[in-house]
Amino acid sequence: MSKSEGPQTGNPAFNTAAREVKLLKSDPPNAEKLLLYALFKIGTGCDIEKEPNPGMFQMEEKVDEGVTVEQAQERYIEVVEKLKKDIGMRDAE
């Protein structure tokens, strides 16, 4: 996987975490997948306020309240690091 794949934000650790999440040995549980999705959207600057009203399973609305881009990026990194320890990483292709 080249370093140019994935998001290119001003936060190298976030960019790395976004690439590494694709190398987990297995998929994370659904709750963590939804959390990662929400944090990723916020962390990449997506304005979720412009999205239609969320459905029951749209975690980004639950995460968004008062979360800055920087906070979302830091939380995303923390979740990916935890998943790397819990699930493990497969070898890069």
C-alpha cells in the first residue's frame, strides 16, 4: 500500500491510522466500525451538519456533539491502536 493512499490531512498519525485500519486481521465489531466511520468523517472535515437527519444507526450524529476535527482525529487514532492490539495486523501487501 503506498503512502499516498488514504486521507491526506495535516495530521500524519491520523493518516497512518486510516491506512492501518485496512490492515487489521479481521473486521472490528460493528459498534467500533460505526464509531471509526463517524470519527473518520469528522476527522477529515466532513460537515455532517449538512447531512440529512440521522437514522437510528448513524453514529456520526452521536459523536458530533462538540467534537472538533482534531479531537475526532485523536480519538480515531486511539481506537485504531486499540484494535491493532486486540485484533492484530496482517502483513502489508
